[in-house]
Amino acid sequence: MTDTTETAPKNATPPKVETGPRRSLSGIKSTGHPHLGNYLGMIRPAIQLQDTHEAYYFVADLHALTTERDPVAMRQQTYEITATFLALGLDVERAAFFRQSDVPEVAELSWYLSCIVAMGELERAHAWKARKDAGDEGAAVHGLFGYPVLMAADILLYDAHVVPVGKDQVQHVEFTRDWANRFNHHFGETFRVPVAGVREDVMTIPGIDGRKMSKSYDNGIDVFMPTKKLKQRVMQIVTDSTALEDPKDPDTSNVVALYKYFATPDELADMKAKMRAGGYGHGHAKLALFEALERSLGPQRAEFDRLMAAPDHIESVLAKGAEKARITAQGVLGRAREKLGFLRRPAGR
């Protein structure tokens, strides 16, 4: 059972009574390799939700266009993300897993939403504020500024009930809720208003340098990094200069901050006790983390490698998922078009 909780503002309108399975929706951008932050914050809880929800998950290649310019790399990264989900247990007979760009309806819906979104709202988006704080917003592409609108279209297009996200992504779901309610207010009941599914036990995952694990910082530990490289990467985690024999504070350790997600409660308690007692170095802790990662993810690495050697199979998975996703997408987009005064398009056009 997943420990993901669905959260909504206290003043949210009570949901309507619905029948049928609840739907989970999330996406992951096709840039770089999936890392442990992606795994803990989104991939693992998303896969767990397939047991209780109707799952729709996608590779966000349209979002990746804000930074990715190499079509070969785009395709390779799409395959890596798909293979990662499959190797970790996604069941394509129950879940729809697809490529974002294979569902063109999302671009049309994004435009409709952009016509009710205020510039000031987009200026409050975390990614844009970070770019502005860096002083180079003038060089940023429009896609970065409008990123939250496309993300909202992703969510609303599939009638999602819950969106599993890390805590740093909750703002996107809040935007989506606001804009769905706004559209419904102006044009009539059209969109289901989703909630964020947040893992309360997963805080921001630190990278090897102590900052948030991010592809932008190149400080991640890849989910299926080869064993030798994984060990080298773990040993690069930044620690303080406390001597081996001296006590250490496990609550400020970047190693412990990762270890707790892959160790048993007894193993975690043992590591903390050893650090507080002294005579237990950061190197010992890093080796324990490496062993825990190998135990948790090593068995799935072979399946990941097998899938990566079968791109035709990955393409068939993505095509099947897109076919299912488009059926839902065309229905939702049809509702929106009718509310706006446009004709409902025939399916498949």
C-alpha cells in the first residue's frame, strides 16, 4: 500500500460523488537520466498507485524542448525513462504509459488555458523566479515561462483525480486547480479538479553536493547506474571534515539523508548510533548506502538493460499507451471545445 496522501486546500470545494476507479496522472521530463530524486518523489509512488488507481503516466518530451536540442538524445532519454518504469514494476496491462508528444490534444488544450491565465501568475512559478533571480530571464525561451500552463493541460486532459508529486512540485498542481476552477466558473463545469498526491515521508532528496538532487545541478545518483559507477558516485557525496574517531551528527549527514529511504529501520538506527558514538567514518556510512542501493535496485538493473536493448518493444508500449490516452484526451478536449463554442472534433482528427 502506498503512503502517498492526497492533499487539497482546506477551503476546497467538496468533491462530487463519482463511481469507477480514481485516476492517477503524472509525467517525467525526458532530459538526463532518471535519478533517485525522481524515483523517490515520483516514480515509486506512481507505480504503487497502479494498485488502487487507473494510472496514466507519460514521458514529458514536449516539456524537454525548453532545454533539449538533440533529437537522438531525446529519443534515448525517452527510452530510458520508459525502461525504468517497466523495470520497476509498471504493469502496462493496467496502466497507460505514453509519450507526451503522441497526444497532440495537449497542445490545443494548453492554448485554451493560456487564454485564462494571468502573466502575474506565471511570474510566480518557481522555475521562472529562479531564472529571474539569476538575472538571465531575457534569454529564457517562452516555453519556460509557459511551462505551468502545458503542465496543467497535461493533468486536466486525462480527468486526473490525483497527481503524485514531490513537495517541490505541489505548486504546479495548485496552479492547475486554480485554472480548472476558473475555466469551470467562466464556461461551465468542464474539468475535474485534481489534488496533489504527496509522499509526506519524502522530503527534498539531497544530491551528492548537498543541494536538491537535480539534473540541472548534475548532482544526481542515477537509478540504474552500473555497479562500479554507482559506488564511485556514492563515495563522492559531500561530507564534513570530522575525524574518524570523533562523534558525528547523523541529522546533518547527506549520507544518512539518502540511506533512510533504502535501509531498514534497524539499519538506520544502527548507523545513527555508530555516528554519534565516534569511530565510524563517513566512508563507512557511504559503503553502507551503496550496499543498500544495490540491494534495493540492483535486481531490477538487469531488466532495465534488457529493455534498453529492445527499442521496438519500448515503442510498442508507448504506442499502446498513447492509443488509450488519446481516447480519454479527445473526450475531455471535446467537452472544452463545446463549452468554448467550438465544434466537437470527430475522434482521431
